Amino acid sequence: MARRLRAASDTYATLLEASVRLHLTDLADKLRIEEQLMGPPLGGAVMRRLSSPAPAAEPAS
């Protein structure tokens, strides 16, 4: 069971990485992120744009 789970996780990670490599620059263009080379800085810029802000704490009554 654990071996199949590990194999499935590895396959999913490979598929996810391939999808990111294929579509990251297109997504960055659609988000109007300044043109950058493919790599961690571009990935970070996309993640910052897609991340929702932390919810504001509600005032204590």
C-alpha cells in the first residue's frame, strides 16, 4: 500500500512539474507580470499574485 501511494505521489509530482514548466510563462503573461526568465523568481511572482491576503483579525467585542 505505501509503495503504491509513493509511486502515485511521484507520478503526480512529475505531472505537476511538467504542467508548470509548460504553462508558467503564459500564466505570468495573463497576470500581467513583468517578463522574466523561467525560474524561481518568476514562480515566486506568480505565487505572490495568486495568493490571497491573510484574513484580517476580527476586533474583539
